[in-house]
Amino acid sequence: MSRPEPVFSEPWHAQIFALTVHLNEAGHFAWADWAAAFGATLKRHGLSRELDGGADYFDAWLETLEAFLGERGMAGAAELQKMKAAWEAAYLRTPHGAPVRL
């Protein structure tokens, strides 16, 4: 019996997807609004090169989510920068192969 291919190539891809779905389901925004914003980001990114649907796709997803949260007053630039710095510090102190935890 063969193992199924993972749906997401990186754990953070699954996490950012799940976070976005959770925020939508909690009523913080309409999915149609999210889809329009994400589509605009993909279109903008795709003007300079063909997107492969991997890391570039989820980089665009993260960029859109950060902007989306900022526009709605849910997370300001300072908060996002603080969180990014905390994740980077956690990543740098985590032994190779171990899960990164804040």
C-alpha cells in the first residue's frame, strides 16, 4: 500500500492555510474578500514570472494575509514584525529536524 502524497509540501503551508480558514470561519472576513485579495497578489506576482504553486504560492498567501490583517486592524505592522522576529529567533535556536516552537 503506497502512502498518499502530502497535501502541503511544508508544515507552515498547512498552518497558514488553516489559520486563514479559521479566521474566515470565526467571521473576521468573508471568503470572497479573501479570494479577491489573494487573487490580486497572485496576479501581481505572476506578472514577473510564472508561479509554480509551491513556496511562491504560499509566500504570496502570507503576504496577502499580513496585508489583510493590517487593513482590518487585526494586526499592525509592529505586531507582525515582532511575531516574525520571535519565529526567526525560535527557528535559529531549534536543532535541525526538530519542530520549531515559540
